[in-house]
Amino acid sequence: MAKIELATFAGGCFWCMVQPFDLQPGIEKVISGYTGGKVENPTYEQVCTGTTGHVEAVQISFDSQVFSYEKLVSLFWQQIDPTDAGGQFRSRGKSYQTAIFYHTEEQRIIAEESKKRLEASGKFKDPIVTKILSAVPFYPAEDYHQDYYRKNPDHYAAFKEESGRAPFIRKYWEEKIQR
């Protein structure tokens, strides 16, 4: 019997946050969207102004009996620069900051313990600045943002490389990614 749960992660540009999760077993759906702010049903243009309080994020529906929340959090860390408070790679500003939005007390504990392990690992010389916050309303992004890596594979691959995300992942995580 499937046990479907939600996980919500902000990792900079949501285009680059869908594929790593979408390809895992037990993942039912990955939706790009906006969360963390005060404006209801924001548009991409509104979020980009940095005045809504929202960040770009992905919300994942997953079967926790197939792919655990702990594994999701581990995979999340491997997609971002957790030391950058100003955004992610070439995507700069408040709407591109990183955060883990927990949906249950168990998720909060797992996220905080995972962050402590990452800090203690010495992998990064700078402090881990990714916030761990209680989940708030999540608003799906416009259709053209959904599954961007599938709809526009060449542009997606170029963006991920040229933004600095792919080189960063290779430097810090290649050969170390645990699935």
C-alpha cells in the first residue's frame, strides 16, 4: 500500500530542481511553483520582482515506502550550493534562495539532522545557510515552466551547465551521489 507524502524544496531555478527528483523510483509527481510568500496565486513575473516573498520551489508527491524523505533531503543537498544566501548560481535574488519546507514534525527533524551532518562533514568551508521552514501554501507555476527539462531538453542542459550548477555538482558531488 503506497504512502504518498509531500516534500517541498527551494533550490534556485525550479527548472533545475525537477529532473533529479522526477527520475527516482517512488516519485509520483514533481511540480514547479512558488512558496514562502504572502501573495496568493503569484505569477512568475511577480515572483521575479523579489517583492512577493516567494521563492521558486518544487513540490514532490512521493511514496515514502519506496523513496524515503531522508533520501529526498540528501538528493536536495546535492543539487544546490547550500552556502549561498544570495540565490543559486547565476539565478540571483530572494526568489532563488534555498530552503527546505517541512510538512510534518518528522520531516523537520530529518531536515535539521541532515543539515547538521552536512555542516559537520567539512565539505564546504562556508556556513550552510539553507533555511528549514514550515510549509506554507504552494502555488503551481505556469504550464510552460512544468517539466521544462522534458519540453526543452537542449535549452535545459545548456542552462544547467552555463549557470554554473552542473559544474558545481560535478565538483562537490560527482561519484558521491547516493540514490
